[in-house]
Amino acid sequence: MKKLLAVVLALFVFSALFAVTATPEVSWSGSAYFTLGVDEKGIDVDGGLSDFSLSVSPTGDTQMGVSFWFDFIAGTSGFNSLTFENDYFGLKYAPGAVGFNKFFGGLTDTNSDGVPDTPVVPATDYVDVNVKAVEGLEVVFMDVVPEVDYTTGDATGHAWFDDFLGVKYSVAGVNLAAAVYDAEGTDPSTNTLEFGVYADTSLELDFGTVALEGVVAMAASPVYGVKEGFTGTFDFVTLTQNFKWFENVNLLTYKGDDATTGKSFDVTVSADYNVTDEVSVNGSLGFVISDLTAATNFTVPVSFGVEYANSFSAGMSVSWADVVGAATAIEAEVHAGYEADMFNLGLSAVWADLVGAPSAIELDLTADFAVDMVEGSAELYWEDVSNATDVVATLDVSVTPLEELVLTGAVKYAGGVFGYNAGLTYTIDANTTFSAFYGTLYDKDGDGALDINDTDAQWYLKLAWSTSF
């Protein structure tokens, strides 16, 4: 398979390079940077090129493009992709894998930001073909295990099909996908095939929108499921309803993190009504069964809110986590806010169990302000107001006396410990900045949150230059 693939790609490349009408166009992109820093540990100098890529893309009746990447700091380079297009189809070849469908060849979240971004299939390279003769037809092949050692011709111990083949087709608003692949992954000695089909569509009706999704597949056991959702607006009332029933989705080897699972039903009626030009009220009533196999365990969320003159808002929401089994276990939340030209105020209070432990209240008070060149925010947070001394208090301020100069400062109190910092950033030009910092409040462990390091103050001076091209 790989030998045939290499021959086909070579023919594409040469036919494009020698096409009379092809005129090469060369482009590149990347970034360059330089930093000079001084801190309590010494002096540091760094710089170089990053994310540099070079592309060649002739234009004409026959089109071909090729792209490479370079890491000048590590002294490495590699091949990004090759694309080819004619009147009949377009083709892309690239190393690695590509996301195909969330049930077959999906994506996983590798950096824990809640967004699936990395292909699950452990492929060495892939080919993506769009067939122009059949609009909406796409074929994806991912090469997981080479079947033959072409230097020796040895195929011993290799199964016939160790890869991934998928087809997508869109017609009349319906998106279809089908795939077959070896679930043994990179093991070349065995063949365990999984296969399935998927469809989704959205129907625009006079009274609302219906979204439909379904899958049928074969893994270690049959996999099947359907998902349906409806949204409709009637005057000032909106009705939202969802239903899903999926079996054995967890058995699919290459499912993505966003592959629909579970059996649930929910319906919510919400309303937003303008009482006067300045006063409006809103509310909602819901019914949620998170597991249809235990349909008596359901939740009834209720909310009510009011807004005045687009500046003041307040509301309350109540939810029974298990109306039948624990009817007194009620979670409640109250929120209020005020927005003005120079400041905003916010309040939220959450009772985890209004009946069983009504004194256990999580309270959060916030404020934001902006006056001329000064901007800032403040927050008081109690995880439980019954322990009033366990408070986290923060204050952040920035001052911009000049367009190029920004002064910042912050203080934080938590667990009986106090932290602070002060900083300066001066923009010399569009590419060059000078910055300075001193304080005990900084992100020491690199988790994105400011930590109080009361025995370890940090300071630095840094000159930084960067550009993109």
C-alpha cells in the first residue's frame, strides 16, 4: 500500500512541476525573537527563529504545493504537506494523523483546555482526497502500520489491513461518514476490524429547529445511538428539548473526547418579557433526567431574574438534584450586579444544600472600575461564610500615564498570608518592549494562577523584540 502511495504521489509531483502552465510561487512564514533579561539568578540572552515554514505552490491548470518546516534553534527540519489539484480531484498528503469523525478517528484534549485538538489514530501519515466529480465526497486514508518492508520484501507477521479508511459525503443537508479500521492499532501481527456509519442533519421548520445525529457501528459489541434536539421560540417564550440514547460508545477504539455518550432527556421553558421600556423579567423551568435507565432520579431547575435600565440585574435559581430520592436536597444561587460607566459590582451566593446545611454559603463579591488612566478590579471570596476568617481578597490596578507606558500592581491575601507585586511595561516600538517586575505574587509553578510566595520575592528587567512574517 505504501509503495503504491509513494508512486502515485511522485507522479502527481512531477506532473505539476513540469506542467507548462505552472508558475511557482514561493512563500514563507514564521516568527523571530530576541530577549535580554536580568533577574535575581543572573543574566540571560535568548533569540532565534520559530515556527518557520517554506511553501512552494505553482499555479495553473495543474496545481501542486509542498510545504516544509525548519527549527533553526534545534537544527532540525521536516516535511509539512504536499497538495495536488486538477480538474477531477484535490489531494493532500501529510505526516501524522488527521481528525475524521468524533466516533471514528476523533480528537482528544491533550492540553486540558477543554477543546479536543489531537488526532486519536496513531497514524504515520495520511491522504485526504476531495472528488470533484461527486460534490461533497471526501476520502481519508491514514497509514497506521506499514504492511511490507520494501527493502527486503518481507511481509511475515503483518496482517493485510492495519490502517484507517474513511469516506465522507454531504448531500441535501445531510452529512454522512463511514469508516473501517484495525482496532489493534500499531500491532502488525493481528487484525481486529471496527467499522460504522454516522449521519447528522439540521432541519429548519416553521416552528423551530430540529438537530439529528445517529451512529451505528461494530466494535467488541454493537454500538448504536441517536441524539435529537429541538429549539423553538414562540413570542417571548423559548422551548428547548434534548434527547440522547447511546450504547457501547466507550468500546470504539478511536472515538474522540466529544463523542456523545449516555442516555438522557431534558426540556426547558424559558421566557424573557419586557414589562416596561426599562424593566424586564426572565425565568425558566426545566426537567432533566441525566440517566434514563434510572428515570425516577430527575432534577427540576427553576430560575427567575429581573433587569432594570440595562444596568441593574438580579436573580435566583433553585434546583432539586433528586426530587424523588432526596426532595429536600435543594441547591440555590442568588446573584446581583450593577453596571455603570466607571464601575461594575457583582455578588453571588451559593447554598449547596438549602435545607440540610443552609449556613454553608459560598459568597463572591467583585468590583471593576475604570477612571481616566486607571483601571482595576477587586474581589472578596469566601468558600464558606460560616468560616468568616477564611477569606481570599485580591486587588489589581493598572495605570497608563502614557500610551506607551503601563504600570501595574496587585495585592492578594489568602490563608493568613499577604502577597504583592508591581510591574512596568514600556512599548518602545511595535516590536520591542521593556518590562520590569518585583514582588511575591507571581505564578511560580506555571499553572496559570498567581501564587503567594511570601519568602521568595522575584524581580527582573527584560528587553524583548519579536516579529512575525
